[in-house]
Amino acid sequence: MCIRDRHMIEAEKNEKIEREKRALKQQLEWRKIELGVGKTANVPILLEEGAMDRKMKKILPEIQLIDFSCEEEREKEAVFLYVKKYRKLLRYLFTKYANSCYSSKAGAFDVLKEKAEIITLGEITKLFKDHSVSSAMLNREEPATFIRLVNAHQGKIEISSLTFEGFQESFIQIAIYIYSKPPLVLSHLPLVESVKELIKHFEKATEAKGDNTLLYKTPDFTTLGDKELLRELNRMVKSNPDYPVPEGYRKVSEKEANFEFVVKPSLSNSVSEAAQIVMEILEEEVFSKTLGIHIIEPVVRYEVRTKVYPDIVKPQKQLLQPRYLEAVEKKVKPKDLEGVKYSEALPKKKTIDESMKKLPVNMKLIVSSFPKEDREVAKEVAGLLEEIIDAVADGRNTLNKRKERVNKAMKSKAELDEEIRKAELEKEQKRRNRHNLLKQKIDESRKKEAEEAEKKKKEEEENKAKEKEKLEKERHEQQRERERKKKLLQEMKEKKEEEKKKAQEEESKKQKVEEEKRAKAREEFLKKKKEEIVLPRVYVCRTRNLRRPRKSERKRRKKR
């Protein structure tokens, strides 16, 4: 290791230490304000109501961005490789939602172009809302904080919009933030797992709405070139990376990072093979599947894949100049353009070759292996060979008639005019047919709507009549039920009165019998008492000086 490398490593270490010091200082300042102390613990700070919260927000915001320079190299590389893989999807989402919200201000073309290259806070909020991101995952205020922090990290002062690069970074930061808190916490996993989970959430929401999820399933999808040929070339390159690709296509090596929860090879000497197997089984079958946690540190393994893409050569921007302006200095129109319309004088765009679509894949591979200058002849030969094979398979001795290929430059002016006239007539006929067909469809739809309206009206009338009849029937039933209840109540009332009268009569009879019994018992009792009372005679014994009871005492004794 040279001296220069050592200096660079020491400089990086010092820079990392300074960042840690600044973060610790920031936390200390926050803690001081939280405890209500100043530079020294003896000097308290007297703050107004709510001022402490505002000051805390200024010193330490609630959301902090993940600094990838402080993370491990494998974490950073895995996240950036995964985002690069889904760059086309993120570009699609950015283009779809950028400038999608209503704006009453109309500007010039350069202003509209600048608007199309940024995405605002309202559009980002709409993006997450359309993809079923709930308020528990991301509330209304947090996207604004992320926009402000990402722009500040990129050295910009914008607080309400992002460019595409800022959108990518904010997408990563929001994914990590969402899955660092309930309802789903993935903080114990690598950072790239949070980004993967958010993209899976977007895919499920898109599929639930019935939209196309092709870019989620195949992020490297392209509409250029022949799809069958491109698929076959990718299959050949996958089995043999040195397979030569034809002209017009290019091979691209893509690096992918995969995390595997296995025992590190560096620990194979200190841990026995049996212990490694037991740890991996516990990790996969018990902790990962059942508890959703991991006990083994993930090992990153990079895989390089070779893929084939169409070679797109962007032409230099130049103004399309019609050929009739080439002789403008001579004030003479070129002879080959006499009788040709203005629209036909402009250079025409090349369309996709339709002849290649009819060929099988193996022939397409052979044709594409030819140089571009000889490829047209190879296409003709391959098409002719395919027709011969079809004729032999069908048992025919002749080929189908092929369209004549005549050079347009050799045609005369009259033939060209005739073709133009025929094309205009055909175009007009197609327009009329389309107009008649459209008119017929409109008439049919109107007739169908009228029939449906009439049918609906009849059904409504029938339903009303049935409802009226049902209500009338229910009213009669209710009337009968009321009369029946009234009659029943009257009967019950009469029955109760009769029972009451009977009870009163029985009660009076019982009272009379009781009174008779009581009178008889009283008479018998008095009679018995009278019989028991006998007045004894009192004799005076003069010798014993006993006196005779007085008259009042005799009466009292008699009463007793």
C-alpha cells in the first residue's frame, strides 16, 4: 500500500469521525433543550409556551435521512443496484404523475417543459395515495419533510418539488422509513428489503386496480426490436455468455446483489460442519418462517448476468427539410417531385419490418447474423424458403402469389397520379364506411337504449302496481288483525268481570260463614264461662274474729 492510499484512508476515517461528532453534538443540544438547561446545568432557560417544541424541531427534525456513506459497502451497493434495475418503473411513475395535478397558470413552452421534469408535493401525495399507502405508513406531513431534506442534501433550496434524481432518492428514503415502524418492521433486515417491500406493495395495489403490472414483473421490458428474437437471444446468451449477438443488438452485463442467511465461509474453521447445518436449519425453518427474524448475519453474493438489448443509436437533432427546398436557390422544382404533394415530399419514418414477424425464431437468428447491407436479401430468401416449406407441408405444387415489388422511382407520372387518386378514393371510401358503421352503431345503441328505457318503464309500472296491491293487502290484513284483537280483548274483559263477580260472591259467602262460626263460638264460650263461675258462701266465725265481706267486694267477686 502506497503512502497516498494511506493518506486517503486516514482522511476518510477523520471525515467519518467528524460526522459522528456533529451528530452527537446535535443530540446533546436537543437533550439540553428537552431538559430546559443552558450551556451550564445551573442556568435554566425560560421559554414561552410552544417555543420549546419549535426550537426542538429546528435543531433535530423528526425524520432523518439515511446517510449511505456511513453504511456498509454491501448495503449501499445492494440498494443502488436494485433501484437501477427498477429505474424504468420509477421513470414511468415519475412521468405519469409529474404535472398531473391541476394548475391554473399557463406558461410558455420552456416553462411547461420545466414543469414536466419535476414532480410536486401534491403529485407525490397522489402517487402514494393511488397505490394504497395508508396514513399509518406515511401521513400527510411526512412527504413534505422528505422533499425538503432530499433537496437540502443535494444542495437545493426547493421545498415543494423534486427532480427525477431527487424522486429516486426520496423513494429509497421513504421505503426505509415506512418499514422501520409498525405495522411492518424490517429494520432487522438489509436496507434493500424495505425498497423491495414497497415495490411489492405498489405492485399489489396496481394489480388490485386492474392496471398493467408488466414493469413490476419484467423491469427490463422493451418495446423495441423483435420480441421473439430478443427472447431467443437472451436464452442463448444465458447458456453461453460468449454467444455472438447480431448487428443491431448489444450485450450488457448487469450485476445483482443477493442476500443469503448462511454461515460465513470465514467461520468454517471455528465452527464445525454439523453446527453450521444446525444453525442454517434453525434459521430457515424456525426463526425465519415461524418468528420472522434471523439469527445469522446475511452474506451478500453478487451475480453477473448478461442480457441482450436492441442497440439504439440516437440520431443527431437536425431539421427535416423537404426535398423541394433543395433547389430553392435556382427557383426550380426538382423534376422527380412534379405532381407530388407536399406531405409526400417529407422524409418518411421507417416502420417495423413486417416480413420478419412471419418467420420462425431459428430463421430470425440466422437472418439477424447477416450484416445489415445483406440482411434484406437474407430476409427475401428466408421468406421464400418458409413459403416452400409451407407449400410442401400443405401438399401443394405451386407457391402463393407474391406481391410485385416495383421501384417507385421507375414509375411514370401518370401511374403515380393514378395511384394517388386511387389511394384518395380508397381513403374516402374507408371514411364513408367508417362513418356509416359509426352511424349504424349509434342508431343501434339509441334503439337499444329506447327499448331498455321502455322495458324499464314497464317494469317500474308493474312494480308500482304490485307494491300498491301488496300495500292494500297488508292494510286489510292489519284491519282484520285489529278487529280480531279488539274482539279478543272484549271477551277477555267480560271473562275477567265474571270471574271477579264470582270471586266476590264466594268471598261474601266465606265471610258470612266465618261470622256465623265466630258468633256461635262466642256464645258457647260465654256459656261455658258462666257455668264455670260459682259464688261461694262466706261464713263469719265470731270466735276467730273474721268479718263478712263488704257488699262492694261481693259485687266485684261476682263479676269475676
